[in-house]
Amino acid sequence: MLKNYIILAWRNLIRNKSFSLINILGLAVSMSVCLLIIMIGMDQYSFDSYHSKKDRIYRIHTTRYLENNGETASSALPLAEKLKSDYEAIEEAAVLNSEIGGDVIFEDKFATGGGYFADGNLFRILDFDFKEGDPNTALREPFSLVITSDMAEILFGEESALGKSVAFHDKDIRGLDIEEGNTETDFGYFTITGVLHPNPGKTHLPFKLLASLSTMKSLPEGAVSIREGNDWDNVWTNYTYVLLKEGQVKADLQANLDVVSEEVYGQKYDNKHSFKAMALGELSPSDFISNTTHVSIPKVVLWILGVLCLIVMFSACLNYTNMSVARSLSRVKEVGIRKVAGANKRQIFAQFIIEAVVISLCSLVFAFAILQLLEQGFDGLTFNRYLKISFSQSLPGILIFIGFSVLVGVVAGLLPATYVAKLNPVNLFNKLSGVKIFKSMGIRNVLLVVQFSISLIFIISVVLIQTQSRHMLNFDYGFDKENILTVKLFKSDNYQRFAQAIESNPAVSQVGAASMIPGGGWNFGSEVINPDFPTDSVSTNFFDINQNAVDLLGLELIAGKNLPEESSDYLILINELSVKNFNLGSNEQAVGKQLTLNDEGQFKNVQIAGVVKNFQFLSPDREMESLVLRNRNEAMGFALVKVSGQNQAQTRASLEAAWKEVNPDTKFSYKYLDQELLFVHQVLGDVMSVIGLISFLAIFVSCLGLLGMAMYTAQTRIKEIGIRKTLGSSIPQIVYLLSKGFLKLLGVAVLLAIPAAYFINNLWLNFFASRVSIGVVEIGIGVGTILLISLGIVFSQSYRAARVNPIESLKSE
């Protein structure tokens, strides 16, 4: 019976080539995107699957005291030891500290990477495959270093790395290897005690090196934020891992953590935290949290992508449903004969469902081909450089694809199969107009309205995304960003030597220094107290900048004077917003006033030298905030070099030569300021590309459906058209007759889609402090586009039908 159904399905597919092609193509393009999202989801859920004890491994996160919010992936340094010693449910506990990463130097070779200080218990919890060394002793002694095989190959080639002594220059590089620091500290010499094989799968804990935790106590003063092991206030730089004993569950661990939180923080006035147990499998994908150790797609983003693609898939299923219900008119006699011959409802239902599944499986073949193109496009997106999504094929993945295709076929064929199976065989041979479902407001019309409403929402969304992207690209930061090189100093005293070495360079017009790149998304926070209001402490941002950089960036002084040329702890600049927030009166009145500034726990008196015009030192998606500008030489992390726009390659070469001459022990690392600020635009461009592709597919699928329905309408009314032409109807009259029903449906779709598009797009636009508004132009472009495409399709098919010679259409009557 199944074989017979499949043969019949294939014959119907071949017999109705145009309708079959439209259905297969619509399902294929939609299915390809869904397959891509399935692969991305499989990749994101594949993290840490290779750990043998994964069901008993937990990482401890930190939240606000007695509140399940403000979550960070890090925790307090002493937590691991307390859990291991005080609670029997804990089999092992290990702690990591993220404050190591930089250059490992052996003779004249060096390798750069980020990592962690760690204790040896980590190897009893997580599975690491040692190529060289003993995991039981590798991190026991101070100044022990475990490195990856890639790093060992760079430094030692084919030689054994064990026992080798290497110098380590810390450059504040973290384990993610995404953001390099801009300071350098000599950590001294380490001994290589282990080399690790590459991980057999994706990990939430990428690193290139692990140093023994006991090393931290022997490092120079200020090299790390914690030197002693009893600091419960710092929950930002440490990570705690726990292995539960057999039979213990997450609730047991959480109960222990609640006791620790209350014991440690319950009586404190400030810096109070709570701890939260997170299973290893919950770390990726996760919710939006801070201080993560890896880059992954948040759950909510995966859900959004999935919903968008299912909408496109739903649109393709609507196409199939719509056209199958329409085509069932031409198959009522076939179904009637089957029923009269003894076929029951279940058999008729099975036949139509299997036809839908056959078409869906045919679509899967084409979808898989389209998927290869989509994978290449996704690989080229900016954010995939960090996500590193793997699209490798596997048997489970292929089985999931086939299962998904069968499910799509069942969903698409469910309504037509149910409808046809329920038809009364006595009425099947009556006039086709007697079938109620095909009246003017029947299901086909509803499906078309839904499809075009979805398409119109997508078009308006794409227009708004593109408009917002252009708005961000042309965002006025309030400072000059053109032809400025940002050079990482690594050591603050590198600046003076470099500035002096290039001051005579004809391609250099100005040189300045800053502690961070303005507009790059970074910010340092502090507190300010106005002595006139001593009980009010106001949060503010700050960074350091020297006198030259104020002029170099084109910051506008609207009151007072610039910072002094020499380093100063006392004089500061503030922006206009600070004048208001600090309750200082007017800009002129603010100049010369004193403030008390919280400087890493020490309150210092400072004086306002001047007020600068507001500029966006945060990322452009955020609101403007108050700012304090200081001028401390020891805080400078970047040299800012204003260069000529001519012969840029030659200019860069001369700057690098000058750097190497005066700072030979530090590498020359630079970027153009405007290119650094482009990152957020590149990400926006990626988002626009993804949404644009999905929108194009939704529109394409809807147009395929409209084309199919227009073709069907023209075919089923071909004799009516012949009679009308014989009686004198003109071609425009016939075109209008065939098109007016579609025009009404498009009008309904527009009325439904506009308010929905306005609401949906306002949701994401509200995330931007500087945003475009949803106006008549954007909505008009969307409506005009969908109307032009739709009317073009409908009119073309109507005109084609109207041109048929009535003799040809009526000769069989």
C-alpha cells in the first residue's frame, strides 16, 4: 500500500510540473535556512560534550545578594576551598583566575596567548589530554606553566617542552584571545610542566596556557588584583568549578551555596553577593551574563533566529496548503472514484499526506544544495570569526534533516489531506462551485493574506534595519576619528620616547595619549561627591587623556582651560552632562570647583579645570553619560597619532621603525581609530544581511505562492474568459476581472501588516539610544515594494490568460 501511494505521488508530481516546481522550490529555499539554523543550534549545544563527568560538573556564578539578577560567570577566589572543606557533597572543587595572558618567550621565539591561573584540581574535574607531563603534579609548584600543543610547537618545534624555562611578559590578554590588553608586566620565568593535546570538541573554556595558582602570591605588587586567598569581595576575575559526588543533585549544591552566601555576606553592609550553581550543559547556550569565558550565541538570539526561519517555513507550508487545496478541485473525481471503489477516509488522508512528504523530501535535496551556499556566506560574517560555528556533517545531523523534512511534509499536507478525506462521495461529482471552501472568503484567501502580511512586515523591517545601520555609520561621535592611529603602549613610559621619536616626522601632525579608545564601548566607573552636597554620591565614568589628545581629537572646550601639559592628579575636565549631574550650576560656575573622586577606594580631592562639549565616549547605541577626564601618565594605554592621509603605508612603516628603535622590547601594535569604531557597524551589517536574507526568502516564497494561485485562477477560468471575449469583453476588462480579488486581499494584508510592523520594529529600535523613527517613507517603501511585485505577478498571468484566442479555449465545448 505504501509503495502504491509513493508511485501515485510521484506520478502526480510529474503530471503537474509547474505546481510541483513551485511547491518544491518554495519549500527548498525555506528549508535551507531552517537547516542552517538547526546546524547552528547543534553546534551551540555541542559544547563540553566530551567530558566524562559532565553530568556532575558545575560552575558557580554570582548574582546580587538574595536576587536572581545581575548574573556574572565568575565568583570569589576562596569559594572553592570552602566548598571542598565544609561540604561532603563536593567531590572536587577548583578555582581559576583570569589575570594572566601575554607573550611566552623561549630564546628568540615567542608565542602569544591568554589563559588562567589554576590549581591542579581542575584536571580532576574537566578532561584534559596531556601530551607531556603529569596532570597530578603539573600545577603544584609556583611558576609552573601548562601550554597547548600549538604553543609548544611554535616555541620548541619537535623538541620536548617539559622542564624548559621560559620568560613570561603579561599583556592583559584573556583566555578568549579576542581583546588584547595594552599594558605589559614582566612575570619572570616559568617552567613548562605540561603540554595539552587539542580538545576533542568545543569547549566553554578556551585558553592557551595555565599557570599554577600559587604563582600569584609571588608576582610583583599590582600585577594581579588578588594576592591573598581570603578576598570574598572580588567576584569578577575568578571562576569556581565543582564536581559533585555520585547521587548528589543540583539542588543539594544550591542549598550549600545559599548557606555560604548568607554566612559570608549576610552581615555585610555593601559588596554583598549570592552564588548560583550552573550545570556544565547550561553554560552554552546561555542567557546574557557578564564575565563569560567563551563566545556563544545567547539562547534568546537562537530563539529569535528559529522563530524567523519558522515563519519563512510556515509561509512555504501555506503555499503548499493553498495550492494543494486549490488543486484538489481538479482531483475530486479521482477521489470520488476511489471512495466509491471502497477507499476509506484514512486511506485518502494517507495518500495526500504521502504526496506532501514526497514533495518535501524532493525539496530537501535542493535545500541541501542551497545550504552549502548559505554556509559559505555565514562563514564570512564578522561575528563568526569569534563564534567559529562548525558546519561539519554527521549522521545524527543528516537524520535530523530527514526527520525535519518529513515533519514539514506532514504539516504542509495536513489541511488538504483532512479536507479531501472528509468530502462526501455523492457530492464529489457535482459542480465544483458547490464546494464551500472555495467561496470568496475561503481558506485560500486567508492564507494569502497571512503570507503577504508576513512579507510586508519583513520588507519594512529590512528598510528600517538598513536605515538604522546608515544612521549608525554616519553617527557623530563629537570627536575627530579620521586619520588617527591608536598605538598600544603596553608600558606607560613607552609613550614619551615614542612621541619624541616621531615629532619631526612630516607625516605626523599631532601625538597624544589616552587610557582607552573613546567610542569603543569600554568605560571605567567611579563615584564623585560634590562638597556642597556631601551626602550625595554620583556615579560617573572616567578615563585619562593628556593635553595633546584633547586637541588631537578635536574636543571642544566650552568653559575653562585644557588639562596641564604635565601629569596631574589634581586637575580634571568634565563634560556638560557632568555639570548637570554633579549639580554644579552653569558651565562657567563649574570651573574651579572642587570635587571628591573615588580613586580605587581612596577618595581624592580634584579641581575642575574646564568643561568640554558632550561627546560619545561610549558605544553609539548607549545614552550619553557623565564623564571625568584625568591626566595621569601612569594610566596611559594608547598613543594617538594624527597622520596625513597620503602615503599611509609609508607612514606606518616609518612609525613602526621609530617604535622599534626606542621601544625594542615591545611589539608595535596599531589600528586606525575609525576602523576600530566600525566594528559595531560590521556587526549591524551582519545582522542586516541575515535578516535581509530571511526577508528575501519570505518574499520569494510568497511570490511563488501568488504566482501559483494566479496561474491556477487563470487556468480554471479559461473557458469563462473565452465566453466573455466572444461577447465583447476587452483585454483590460478581463485583466481587471481576474485581478480584483487579489487586489482586495493585498489591501487587507497591508492594513494588517502596517500596525504589526510598527510594533515589532519599535521593540528592537528601542535598544538604541540614537535611533531612527518609523515614518511614512519606510512604510511606503515596504508597501510600494510588495504592491509592485504582487501586481506584476497577477497582471502578467491575467494578461496572459486574456490574450488566449477564445476559439482555442472553447473548441472542446
